[in-house]
Amino acid sequence: MNHFIITLIFLILTNKFQSKKPVDEEEIIYNVYYSRISGKYTAKKSDKVDKEAIASATYKNSYEKTGWDFLTISSYTSDDKKYSDSNKAYAMGYVEGIINHEKIYQMYRNLLYFAFYNKELKFPDNLMEFMEKNLEYMKKTSLEKKDQEVYWEHVYYIYQQMLGLYEGYISVCDENKKIGFIEFQLVIANADMEDAIYYNDKSRRPNFKNMTSEEIRLYTDLHTHCSALVKTSNDFSDIWFGHNTWTTYGTMIRTFKEYKFVTNTHKEKSKVVAFSSYPGSLSSVDDFYYTDSNLVVMETTNSNLNDTLYDLLNPNTLLTWVRVILANRLASSGEDWLDIFKKENSGTYNNQFMVLDLTKIDIKEKDIKDKALMIIEQLPQYTESKDVTEYLRKGYWPSYNIPYSKNIFEMSGFVDTIKERPDLYDSYDYSGSNRPKIFRREQSNINSTEDFKKMMRYNKYEEDPSSQMNAAWTIASRYDLNTKGVGRNLCYGAIDVKFISVKELLEGKNIIHIISGPSNDDQPTFSWKNTTCYQSTPDRWFHEDVIETWDFPWIDYEVQLFDNN
């Protein structure tokens, strides 16, 4: 036998043959250094984290293998106040802009086609006006108030991190991929822009009175996102808190992130946050967060059937993505979180946020204290909060893009719409529409982590009477499977699941269960080459460098930056 072949077999059998790590599993480390003399930041690739650097990042490029990349970024954490907090925040953004510059541009292009594909691929003037005024307000007010209020101090840090992200990106991207700072907001604030685009321009708003019922349904489906569930096991031994995101499949360039930002004054309540996200986003957007202050946060977007509410939009406020970061960082309880979040309400990206306070749950004693589960719902210039812990004691809390608050339900136009169009009852009634029926029927069957996974990936539209043969009217929607009707052939639906087990977290296992891609538990695996949705309107579903076929396993992601890890 050939000597080379014999040697090769020996190396394999003795486990000494080491193949090169494939590119899709590459892990890289960057350290950022700051010069007080020049005021410049320098990002250097390294084989280890330098604790003396102003910021450090570890990035695992596993997207092709798992459907997720993984990014952790830490600021300098020593108490010697070697660097200012604003410099640290900037450095955190700067290194992310450098590491993710290629995927940030891909994300920008995919969002641009989806948002403005038939509008010359550029921002409308009214949206540019809103974003310019909003960024100026954020910058100017935080500069004026950062030395007086912790709230505005952290707004200033968020602005600095955003600026660092942009300038890090610009420093390494190709000349033909440079983006203006306002346009760059599409990857940071795209969810807020879905409402901001109606600012000062009534012609862009939906005219529900002149739309058919199917057109109304399709509009709200494409402007709301997510199914969520908080479920207590029948024996009170665990609580699962989870969420799937509904959006265009062109955004399936996923990154799971952790940020550790420690200020010199230590006034923040949370120093670490773990969250599902996208290249170029400083927030989750989905939204799903787990903080080291023992809070778990998620939301579903509330539909709005009252276009007059957009008259109340005000750019001199803070966008939802900013206020979520502030609440995550400054809150020590669910109640605190709601109080912080409702300040400076922009009226954009109007959601029902759910906050689970782990300190108020005792699994061993089977005790759930009041204010363990809090919600807040938002409209322009109005919010309403509620303690819904009693629902947990009774078994579950569902969320599905319809307001729980009777005031918000009425103000958003649901009452009038159902009264005028009874055929929309199945879509917009809080208790009688499709998803609450499915959650109500199926939740009692959830008694394990595996059961919860199946629930959040649930799509049996052919056989489930509540779905009425519509692949979108279920827990994990698949609009691409619909072949007839107004909403047919859309590359849109539930693109993931993220959830935690309270029992695991309270036992010190900081695990978040995640999966990427449209549900294929009971439906065919989504593949761009096999779908008719892309062929029907390819520009709208532009998906540069998005994975071709989506068949990935669940991942038990362990949070890296919590101090007890």
C-alpha cells in the first residue's frame, strides 16, 4: 500500500489528523485601542482578548452551518477610569462596524428593496425629515442633560455607540458601499421607520375605508411581527418564555449578540444583555432580551387600524429601539422597565412589550409573586401598563399582534373595523381570532421544553380548522406556502424561535434556546430555489447572501459575558 495512504489512515485512527477549520466556523477576536493624543481608535485582530483594550469583540462566523453568527462585545471594565464612558461606548460600536461591515451592507440592501422596491430605492423626503430631526434631538438633548440625569447620560452613550458603528463601517467598506448616516439608520431603526414613514405625509398612509377586507388584512400582516407565549407547566415546575419573529425572509442574516457595557460610575442596573439581532442593529429588533439584572423581555407588534394616530408622530422623542436599550440597562424590576420605557414615546414601532422578572419567581416553592409578568402597550402619545401575573398562575399568557388593553384596542380602530367588517373578526378579535384559538387549545399540552419548541414552530394549516387553510394564520406563519388570495406568494413569515426556561436560569444555567429559519416541523423546508414567492416579485424579495436552504437544528446558546459564567 502507498506509504502516504498508510500514514493518512494512521493519523485519522489516532485522531492526530486535524483538518483546517471551515470558514463558516471561523472565530475571530478584535481588540480596540484608543489614543488620547490623536483621538483615534484602532481595531486589531488578535488571538486573545486584551483586558487593557478599550473594547474587545469575539465573533464566530457560523451562519452557513447554524443559521446564526455569534458576537460578544465588552467595554473596558476596570475601576481605574482609564477611559471615559463615551469613548468606551463609541469603541464598542466601532469594532462591530468593522467586523460586520460586509453583512451590514447586505442587510441594508435587502431592507432597502423590501421597504422601497417600487419607490426608486430611496428614502422619501418626509422620512428623511423625521430621521434628521430625531437624530438631532437625540444628540442635542443628551449633550445638554447627560451631566444632570442618568437617563440622558445613557442616551448619549447609545448615540456614541451608534456613531462608532457607522464610522467603523465607513472606515473599511468599499467606496461604492458607503452610506449616509441617515440612510444607515435603515439597519438600526428599520422597525421604527415602518411608522415614521407616515410622518407629515397622509398620502403614504393606508386608507382603510377604501381597502377591501383582504387588503386590510394583508397590510396589517406585513406591518406587524411575531407570536409570543409565556407558559407555566401544569405542575409549576417551570415557566417558558418565548417568541418567534415574523418578517421578510430577506432579513434572515442573523446574529446573536451579547454586549457588556460597564460605566465608571456603575449607575446602570444591568451591565450585560444577550439578544437575538441582525448585522448593524444595536437592539434586537425582534425583540428578545435577557439581562444580568434578571429580566427577560420580548414583544409583539400591535396592529393599527386608525391612520389618524399618525398625526401625533413627533420626531422630538426617542425611537423605540433606543428606549428598549435604556430600559434594559437602567431597570431593576419589571415595573421599573415599564416606567423607563414609556418616557419620550416616539409613537413608532408600537408594540406590546412583556417583561418577566425572575426575582419574583420561586420554582421550588411554586410561588409567583405579583408583578412577575408586566406588559406595556404603546400608541403615539399614549401607553398603558398592566400586571398580568395572574395569567401565569392560571397557566399562560399569549401575545399575537392584537392589543390587550381595551382602550388601546378601541383607539387603534379594532372595534370600529370589526363592527363595519364582520368578516375580519377572525383576524382582529382579541379572543376569537386565529392565534388565540390555537394557543388556548394547544397550551395545555405543553409540559416540557420539547413541547414548547413544537408550540412556537406550530404550523398545521391544512388540518387545523382555526387556520382555515391559510399558512399565515397560525403560530409560525409561512406566507410563502399560500398559493391563492391577496397574500399569496410572499417571502414572509416566522423566521426563528428564541426562548428561555425559568428553571434553567434559576439553576444558574444561562441558556437561551434558539433556532433560525421558517418552521419546517410540519411543513416543507424553505428554499429560495424551490419557492414561487421569489419568482413572482424578485426585487421585493431581494436577498443578497441569505442562505439558500433553511434546515437547521436547535441550539442551546449559553450566555458568555455574565459574571457567574
